[in-house]
Amino acid sequence: MNTRRQLLKSSLLLTAAGLFRQNVFAAGAGTDNSKAAQLEPPPDLFDSQALDIDFWVKPRTLDLVRPQSGERSKLLYWKDGDLIDSAYQELCHLLRDVNGKKTMAMDPKLLETLWATQAYVARFGMNRPLEILSGYRTPESNRRLIEQGVPAARKSLHMDGRAADIRIAQLHEEVLGGLISSFRQGGVGFYYRATANGGWIHTDTGLQRSWKG
């Protein structure tokens, strides 16, 4: 019988066939969601710290989609150690505050985390766009979310262009968040939701920490 660690390690390959969310976690569909949300990937699930230098120095392309506005961009934004300014500006626009209609210069380290996440899962044959649910937020937009009861910190790093809420279709939040945590680049929030699209992961370039919301 597979251990939970073996099951989760195989999940990335299953996701490539579109089976992961439906089959692997569907077994718990009738269970208490709070118990499912308490599960955490084992610390050795991912091996991203052992990636060789070739992974980090190759050109970086981000394939992003913004469900809220219907936009999608696939951009080569970094090559030979330098940001490509035109692509960087377009990515900042894609990560803008859609409600407040304002753009912020996004932290390049955040883009690195987004790229590394997408490039890592591509090694397993998954080439879906990374969905951006929230990027930069104006203070007004952030305050409005708090007033509406939406999870948002009063001093959110979203307001500094240092955070994004993301998901990858059919990749469970636990697996996605576990991968991002393994890069050790900042904070990771796990937001589990029992919806058709599932929840999402918050990633930022602040202090290393994790939480569930």
C-alpha cells in the first residue's frame, strides 16, 4: 500500500494527465474539510534546493493568466542575468490592481518565485498557465477586502508589489504550496476552498513563514 509520501510524490505525474484533483483527493471529498486542510506535505516531498545551476541560469519565460480580466501573456522576461524591461513592464501591468486600475513595480524576486514554480512543474510535463488571482493591491483595495471579510492583512505585502495569490489548474493547493515553500524565498499562505477551482496559494518575498487561511 502506498504511503502518503509516495502518493504525494506521484501526484505531479498524475496531474499531467488531469487526474490529480479528481482522483487522488476525491477520496476525501466526503470527509471533514477541516481535517483535509490540516494535512501538510512531508518536508522531503520536493527537492528544489538540489536543482543544479543550469536550472537557474537558463532564460526565464512566464506564462500567466489573469482570470479576473481575461488576460494572458507568455513572456520571456529574463535572459543572461538581466531583466528584459519591456517584458517586465508588461508583467507588472498583468499583476496590477485590476479593481484600483493602478500598476506597481513588482519585486523581481517575486517573479523569480513564480517562474521557478512554473518551470519546476514543467519538468513533470505540466505546462498550464499560472493563474494570478491577486497581485498588486492599492491600500484602498486592500482595505475594501478587509471590510468585505476577505482574508487580507492590514500591512499586506500585496501593497508593496511583493506578493501574489496564485494557483495552477488541477494542482492541489497542498502540493503547490509545498513546492513554493521549498524555495525558501518568503511567506507562503495555504487557502483551501471546497470549490470547483479549489483554493489558492499566497506567495510573497517577506520573511519565511507559513499559515493557513
